[in-house]
Amino acid sequence: MMNYSIQFGSKKIYFQVVYSDRKTLGITVNPDLNVLVKAPIDSSIDKIKEKIIKKAPWIIKQQGFFLTFHPKIPARKYIGGETHLYLGRQYLLKVELSKVESVKLKGKFIEVKAIDKSRVKELVKQWYLVHAKSKINELAKPLIEQFKKYNIELKSIVFREMPTRWGSCTPKGKIILNPELIKAPRGCIEYVIIHELCHLIHHYHTQKFIDLQTKEMPDWEKWKAKLENLLA
């Protein structure tokens, strides 16, 4: 695999080339924003670059689409007075040293009781994970029912920390969601779930995929935009 780049206006597009015994040249934009070119063995790099320049608007559009699923979460210090999101609303972190550890949502505060201040981050992350599993699964139930008419084979919904994605799904029907999604408004969460459910029917971002997503969530673009700006 070889690495190259081209300049398209003010933007530089980096791409990798894999040569194989094939007749046509294919370009793929992966969810991690990497561009992969599969080319016939006798393809010259100049010809490949010509093709990349021709497809540049589409490549940039695809990368922008995948950025929807890249959380822009700034570093947190987990100290008193710091703001943290839960279901799209801002809460203040209130830290208290205590022999009994707990995290509770109370009014405009996320109240954390910890044995030591070094424990606050872990306690808050665990609190988010517990609430993500509970609340997001609750939001997913009616959406899964909504998709049963398509005879989808959803095996399970699991939660996993993903530094560059809000969600993904496997060919075997497992949906993987980032627990950080619990910080987003309800509509954003439903958008990600519906997006992944659509992938169980159409694996790629084809027009059929977009048409299905629009049919099942007509205002998905509004929630996509909100998600793009989340925690920016």
C-alpha cells in the first residue's frame, strides 16, 4: 500500500493506493476519513491522481458526511463548576469528598461524591455509561419496531468507547454505539440509531440508503447538523 496526495483548491486530499488484478479503478472513503484507491496493476500514478481530482468534490462531501460521527468532545478536567452535557442540556459539576461514592443528577448539577478527587473522572464516566445503556436502549425500542417491516436482523446493541465515531454496525447485525452519545439531544440519538438501522438494509451510502433514511426520519438533516456542532 502506497501513500500519495493531491491539491484540490485549498484542500489537500491524502489517499492510499492498492494495486491488484482488476480491470477498473475504485475509490472508497472510509469512516475514519481515509481515502483508499484500488487500481489495476498497470495504472500510472498520474492517471490515478487525475481520477482523484475528478472525484475530489465527492470525496470531500463523503468526508464531511462521516465527520457527523466524529465526536468533537473537548478535554475535561472533572473539577467543580465545570459544565457537562446530558441529553443536550448543560449541567454544572459539583464535587464533594465523601466516604460513600455516588453520582446524581440534581437540578442544574451533576453531583459527585468521591473518596478522592482523582476518582471523579472515573465515577462520572461510569455514570454516563450506565445512563447511556438505559436511556439509549429505551429510545431504540420504538425505532427497532419501526424497522421490523423491513425484516432486519438486529442481533444486539452494544456500547463501546470510539474516539472518532458515534456509531457503527457489523455485517452480522450488531449495532455499536458510543456511550458519549448520551450527551446529545434526543433527536441526535434517534438519528444515529436510525442511521445504523438503515445500514442493516443498505450497507453503503447510496441514494437508496438516503431515501430510506429520509422516509424513516424526514428531519434527519436537522439532527445531523446539531450533532456536527455538538460539543464543538
